[in-house]
Amino acid sequence: MKANLTDNELSMVCEVIASRIGLRFPVERRPMLSHNLVSVAGEFGYNNINEFIQWLLSTPLNNEQLEILAAHLTITETYFWREPRVFTALTDFILPELIKSKKREKSIKIWSAGCSTGEEPYSIAIALHKTIPKIKDWNIAILATDINAKALIKAKAGIYNQWSFRNSPPWLKRTYFHRNQDGKYEIIPEIRKMVTFSGFSLAEKNYLPASGSIDPIDIIFCRNVLMYFTDEWAGKISQNLFHSLSEEGWLIVSSCELSPQLFQKLTPVNFPGAILYRKTGKEPAHSFSVHPIEIQEPLSDIAFLTTEASAKVAAHSFRQAFGEQRKEEHQSPKNIPAESYAEKIDAIRLLAGKGYLAEALSACNEAIASYKLAPGLYFLRASILQEMDKGGEAIKSLKQAIYIDPEYIMGHFTLGNLFFRQGNTKNAKRYFNNALDLLNNGTNDDIFPESEGLSVKHIRDIILTSLQKQESI
């Protein structure tokens, strides 16, 4: 079954998806949507994609059907210890204070919302195991939820390929996993039993039942989730997350999801290399002039800074660090945090995501000057150039990435797509075939950096579909 959908059909499908489950599909993600619709059509029993689309556009779906649809359209890309600075903040700052405040009741509740295949909640469990003395004396509840039933099956199994440990510290795999005979890694029972997995949709009205308790939650992880929802749904979800938190509780989102508008009732707290949100009992006077509270040392060594203390720090620091400006200023951000390669990447993506393409391109060029042999930066630059309608320069940047790393799969794959859109079938076929050869080195479930969560199987299917289209032209 081929996804031969018109732009009008895709636009109508996007409207239906946005209204029913809140997911947003901008133009650049619609090829992936078209591909995934073929998969979901088969699960609903349709052999003809156009018949399925007509049914989807005209039929009210029940909750089970909506969950099936959402499971096929959501991204499951994740890995252990993702965004290490967040886990440093957790182990060095947040947990020591939480342990102190909970020393009598010895109870901590954490929720991983949008847990995908389990790497995040297991990372949280490992962080607690490393940090809490005599953890067996504590009542630890880590709830991990996701709407994707297939992802939850893998999460409950707790068995992972090497790819799930990319960028994770070596001690994590060595200490908390056993290697099976088939070469995969299985999490140790002591960590596995700390996490409870459950199916749950973030579109639900009441979040507290999802925690398995009427009690509020101390820490909520909801990373790389809100970015896929429409603004309206993201607003509803952020409100529900706020009400699910305990007083002085923490909300942790990804660096690209930081938003003064979305989290107006929460106070941003600036840790080294990460900004998290806290429910302080007071509604902060949020505006773009309000900066995060600064935390420089572990909470075990210094007193926690109050909301009032934040007013004494430079008011522009939040805008400078994350590209926010007052709308009336009509100025582009000038300063970008650049302490490490990862921080450069995050800052550039944040600038591009907020529409500061010229500044993002400039920052990316500066980063390339410092990291000349990092193909991911050339790929990022190509993505920015495509947004600026500079396809020729984007192709040049991708070729530089491949020159540095001839096995850079996403470079070959993206070049194939660019040439395909230009009608250059010869070069499109060349780079697609290169990507197919390289994909043979991975398993179907592997996910590569910069792939927006697409697995090896999905990328291979997209390439084969594109090649078939070329043959039919």
C-alpha cells in the first residue's frame, strides 16, 4: 500500500488529528505523517490508503481507536541519561533537598510522562538508587506512562540494544545492566521493580489518577513531548501538569520546550547547564524580564534560593540564554550559551525553532569553526538553510558532513530527499542507495541522531517508497 495523498488530503488529516488528539504536523513533518498513515491504515484493516483517509475524516473515533492512531504518529526516540545536565541537577541538587524534606515520611513520587520505551524512567530510578542512602527504607513510586502500547511492551521488558546507551556514562550500563547471550542489555531487577508502566494519554482531563494515587507528585518529567502538540493542547497539558505537582514540586521539560508563556505559574530555576521549573506556592510575576533563579552549588552545601531572591539577579539573563525577547523590542537574541558542544546544539536549535534563522545560522557557523569534524553541526546547518529556502547551500553543507564521515546515514538520507524534491533522480537514487547500504548495519528498532525518532525500519521504508516513485516517473 502506497501513501499517494494530495496536499489537501494531508491538510484535512492534520486538522482532524490536531482536533482529536492534539498532535501538530507542520509541513516539514508531513512526509513522515504520510508514511505513518499507511502503517496505521493496515492496523485498522484497510488495504487502500484513500479509503482509510475518507473513513478517518468522517468517523468519530472511540478512545481505543484514538490511542491506536496516536501510537503510530508519536515518536519513540530516546536513550539513557538523555540531557546529562538534567540528571546532574537531579542527583546533586533536587534529590538531596527532597530527601531532607521527606526524611520522616520517606516517600517520593515521580512521574515520567511520555516514557516511550522506558529509557527515561529507568534512568530516573538509577539516579535515585545512586543518590538515596538506604533506599530500601523508602517508599519510591516511579510511574511511567505513554499512549504507545508497543513502546510500553518494550519498556516493561527492560532489554535494550547498544544504541539506547549512546551518550550515556559508561558506569550506567556496566553497573545496572546484564548482557544477554544475544548481546543485548537487560536492566537489573532491583531497578526494574522501581518503575510501574501504564498506558495513559496526556489528553486526559484529570492527571492525578494516572499517578496511581490521589497524592500530588514530587517530580514530573515531560521531556520532548509538548513540542509535538498544538499550542492549544500544550497549554491544556501544562495546566494539568501544574495541578498534578505537589507544592515545591518540580517539572522537567526539554531545553527546547522552555516557555514563560506555557508555564506562567511555575518558577524557572537555573542549574548549571539546565533550566527546570518549580511550583513555589506563589505565582511568579512572569514576563520576559524575569530570569530563572540561579543555582551554582549543590543544595546540600547552600540554602535554596527563594523566589524573592530571583529578583536580585540580572533581568536579561533568561532572554539571553534562551532567545526570548519582549515582542515590542523586535530584536534578535545576541548571546548564546556555549560551554560545550551539546549546549551549542541546544542553543542553535532553540534559536531556529523560534524563527531566528539568521542568528541560528551564524551561531551554527561559529560552532563549526570550533568543531570542524562534527557532521551533526553540518547537518543542523543544512536544516536551517532549508528553512531559509537555500537548497543549494544545504546540499553543500550535507556533502561536507558526508566528507567528514562517509557513513553518516542521515546525511545520505537527507541528500536523497533534497535531490528527489528537485527532480534530480540520478543523485537521489545514488544517496538513497548509500543510505540503504549503511542501514543494513543496524537493527530495525535502532534510531539515529537527527532522525526525529525515525527507526531504521521507517527510514528504509521511506527510501524504498521514494525509489518506487522514481521508477514510476
